[in-house]
Amino acid sequence: MGEPLDFLLAQRADLERRGSPGYGQRMMALEALGELLDRHCAELGAAIARDFGGRSQRETEIFEIYPLQAEIRHVRRHLRSWMRTRRAATAWPFFPARAETVVHPVGVVGIMGAWNYPLLLTLLPLISVLAAGNHAMIKAPRLAGASSTLLARLLGKRFPVEYVMVLQGGARLNQIFPSLPFDHLIFSGSTRTGRVIARAAARNLMPVTLSLSGKSPAIVHQAYPVAMAARRILGGKLMNAGQTCIAPDYVFVAEQQLGIFLSAAQEAIQELYPRWWDNPDYTAIPDGGLYARLQDLLQDARQKGAQSWAPAGTAVDHGQPGWRFPPTLLWDLRDDMAVMEEEIFGPLLAIRTYTRIDEAFAYVHAHPAPLALYYFDPDRRRARRCTRGLQVGGVTINDTIFHAAQPGLPFGGIGASGMGQYRGEYGFHRFSHHLGVFYQSRYNACDWIRPPYGAISRRLMQALIRSRSRIFGAGKT
């Protein structure tokens, strides 16, 4: 395989030679992606299961295949209207001139997917990139070797490498890829790595979309049924064994309801994943280092006074992908515990209490913006009021995760949880350049305000300035 820069230059040359893909080619590309997912659903699920050492085919279908198919249908349904040239307002002194915006692709986009959802976090950006008329270079996640190799082969059969290409490699490619002079780069992963990506991209003045994560909170109002909240929170938390960027990281419950919540959470875990150590529905941890990190988080919390609960059973360590970490509840927590300082990214749920619900929201405000927030409250008006103005990527009310499954909603973080949003129309515009075009008329007033400046230009500008003052009420007290 050649150098990544050579592939990028080849894609850019092809884009310049052939021009940007039109509506028909974009629709065909999206249809090809949909057919790929239909025909190879089982094969892709099996490859992902090998990467993790165990993940349910149903989980891959529910949380990767279906959202991608829904996204493709949504984009194909609306693409023509998104591509349309639109008239823009023209300031009245310039009449009868007119203005419009034309949507152009930005060029070649680099995509850095993530191992925890190797299909979703690779193909979801690709859908937006192709819909906007760009070419794409994909850096496959290292920890998802089997699924990345399969995806590279399947995409290679459907797209020429000058249009869509998948690169696989280790540390060297990780270092080189974000430093390539793409026209845009999108990265999904940790906040720590996101900072490295942003610094590398800045050397080329390259725009980036960073889909990061952070510590996503869940807050349960005391008026909401506690057992229902516990089951829905644990359902979202333990999906993919907590290895989800928008998984609930910690939960706030009313102090007087802690015992009820703990009992309901324990019951929910045992109902969702009985015999967790060999349950085919329960996703494994794909790497020994990731497993050891979770053990360290748990040990640190216990040593500093936290209480914990996990269901009975012992996982078998096979010395290969497939480590099972038990679903674990932690409470009586302090802010100096690592579990409250770092994103957990595993099946540990941290539980905090509040005496007044304002304390929970104040805690969220005082910490870096999370990628998601989950609020449980039977009063819809209060829920809307409480979540308004929060620095957070997205919100689900009275459940978890599902805001990210809506093609009509943008996906992305803010602040420490990311930069830029994509999906659906938001993704189309994220990877597009909106070209502003002004059409001057043959006869116009602009000729009167060019040098040499004389009495006409002076009177004209005085009239325009006075008219603006009257419109905005300048000088009024």
C-alpha cells in the first residue's frame, strides 16, 4: 500500500477532473451503502462479535445497522431539496440586484471512526459526506480489525478508491492521518485524543468536526417512577457494556429515594442480563488494557469509601478479546474519586444524591459539557424549563440514548464534548460550502458611490445612514 498522502492527492485530482458528484451519483452511492448493509448484515455482525470477543447480533442490528438504514432513507428522501440553490435577501439600496446561495462540496473529507461502534461511527459520517458530494478517506479503528477489514473489502467492491477509500494501520497511521491536508476531518473518540487531533489539523488550517464524549448525567426528579427510571437508565448504560459515548455515566436521585433506586437498579440488571458472565446478549470488553482500567476505577472508588454492588458470578479470563466485566453500581461517592473525574466507558454506574433538584443541575453546570443528558420528570413543562440553556450535546427526556437515533436531530457535542454537529440535513450542511453569489444589474446605484466622491455620493450616504437610524431608533432614550 502506498502513502496516505498519495491517496489523498489522487482523490483530489479525481474530484477536480470529474467535478463534484451530482444528485444522481450521490443517490446511487447512498443506495449502494444501503444494499451493503442489507446483504452483509450477518457477516458484519459476526466480524464485530469477533472484535469484541462477544457481542449480540441483535445489538449490532439495533444500534448500528438500523440507525444507518434509517439515516440513508431520510437523506435520500430530502437530498434534492437540500441541494437546491436558494434566493437570499438583498439589501434594498442594491435593488434591482439579486443574491443566492449555492451549495458546493468541500472536497475530500477524512473520517476517523471509533472501535466501540465500528460500523455506526464510520458509516454515519460517510453518509453525510457522500450526500454533500465529497470524496472520503476512512481511517479504520485499530481495535476493530476484523470488522474494519471486512468493511474495507465491501466498500472497495462498490466504490473506486478515488471516491471512497479505507486505510488500516497502527500507531504510524494514527499519527499521519489527522495531519493530512483534508478539506475537512471528522473524528469520533475521547476528549483527550480529540485535543491531539485538533492540534494536528490546525497546522493545515483544516476544519474539524470532533464527536467526543465526556460524563453524560442522568437526573431523576423525585416525582418520576423510580423503578421505571432505573430500568431505562440501566438499559442505556449497559448497552454495549457501557462502551457508548452517550451512555449514562452517573445518575442523580433524590436522597430519600436512594434505597428504592438501588433495589430497582439491581433488579433491572438481573432481569436484563442474567448470568452476565456467559450471557450472549452482554457485550464483552475487547482489550485487556480497557478491562484493567475499569478494575482500577472500581478499586480506587472502594478504597476511598464508595459502596458497590454487582450480581453474583465470575467471568472467565480467556487471555484474548472477550473479557466480561460485571454490571456494577457505585454510591457514596466523592468528587476526588477517579470514577467521578474520568469518563467511565464501561458497565459501572455512579450514583449521586441530591436534596433539591437544583443541586443536580448546578453540578452539571459546574463541570465540562457532556455529550448527552437524560432527565426523568412526568411534568413536560418543567422538563423543558430545567433543560433549557444547558451546555450539552443532546437531551433525551424520560429515557436514554434514543435522541441519537433520530435522523431529523443533529448529533454532536459542545465544548469539551465536541465541535460541530452532523446527521441528516445538519450533516449535509456540515460538509458543504455555501457559496454566496451576488448578481449586479446593469443599472444600479452603486456607480454613484465610487470615487471620485462628490455631492451625490455624500447626499446618498447621508440618506442611507439617516434611514438606518430611523429604523433602529438611534438617539432615543
